[in-house]
Amino acid sequence: MVKINISDFNIPEMISDLWAPLTLEQRERLAGSFTLQTYKKNEIVHSEDETPTHLYCLLKGKVKVFREGVGGRSQIVRMIKPVEYFGFRAFFANETYVNAAAAVESSVVCLIPLSLIDELVKENIRLACFFIRNLSASLGVADRRTVNLTQKHIRGRLAESLLFLKESYGLEEDNSTLSIYLSREDLANLSNMTTSNAIRTLSQFASEKLIAIDGRKIKIIDEEKLKKISKIG
């Protein structure tokens, strides 16, 4: 992990949703607490069972939130995109982290001490409402994904994951290729399946002309059919 210059980023503008509810004095306190750090691909941002100390805000790159499962298999529970906040639920619940977070690619993260966030939340009801909305939205996403990952068949789960990645990170300039290059293992962990099943199902989708594969690049050819597969499970 490497610290970088705060001047390289206009943080107040990037975190405007968190910044806006604050008073001038509170903004000054918050601005004085920023720390920027870069994380290399696969570098851990925080680990399971660690005590939360900072609110993380992803400014650039991509981060996965995951949990180690039975037999060493990981389950990706959330994908973070700029500009999203993570790492604070455990603090408000007075718990250690139940999952870990790692960079999927070279990433820049803004760290804010949770002790200061706690002070500001107690002083500012609008900021408290911001975190309530954030947590509520995350819970809704988690609930939907739990149903999708436990009730859908393999094809439905993988189709749902590809659409989820498109919605989260968008497409490249060709308007077809996903703007995230996940390993087959990560794609499997996101879809709650083995790596071999992910590889086989991707190949099936490619042979059915639903997608095209070029290494880790995945191009979506027939989004409507993927949506149908995802819907029927």
C-alpha cells in the first residue's frame, strides 16, 4: 500500500453525497482527516476479524468484498465501484469484519477515521440519514443476490453475474465488452459455483453466441437472452 498526494484528487467533489450534509466546521474537520492510499491488484484492503478503524471510499479502480468459505473457496459478496463507501457496517454494529476486501486492479482509496465519522453522525442528523440510506440500499442488494445465488441454477447465476458486472462497471468504448476483467475464479466466486462450472458455462454461452470471450475480456452479444436466462434461473 502506498500513500499518494491528496491534491491529485478533488475529494470533496468526489464524495459530494457525504460532504453536502456537513456544516463548514464539520467539513474542515473531515478534510483534515483524509488519507489516500493505493492498493495493487489482489492487495488486501482489510481482512476478516479485523477491527474496523476507517471508512473506505473507492476513488479509482475496483474492489471486491469477499468471505472465505468451506474448503478454501471464497464467496464474493459485493463488488465496489467508484465512488462507493465500504468497511463501516461492522463499526456501527460494534463487530469485527465478517469479510475481507481486496483490490481487483490497481486502486485508489480514501480513508477516513471512523471515530470522526461517529462524532459527525451524532452531531448531524442529515449525515446519519445518509448512512441509513446507504446501509439500507446495500441490504436490499444483498437480499436480492442471496435469492439469486441460492435458488437459480448455474446458467441463471452466471447470466445474473454478467449482467450485474455490466450494471456496476459499464461497457468499454465498443459498447459490448465489460469494463472489468475478472479471473475465472473470481467470476465463479461471484456466481457461487466452482471454477470448472464457470468455465464450462461461459463456453456454453459463447457457443450459443450470447457472449464472446477473449482471455479475461467478455463481450456481451445478446443481452436480452442473458436477461431471460437470469430471470428463469
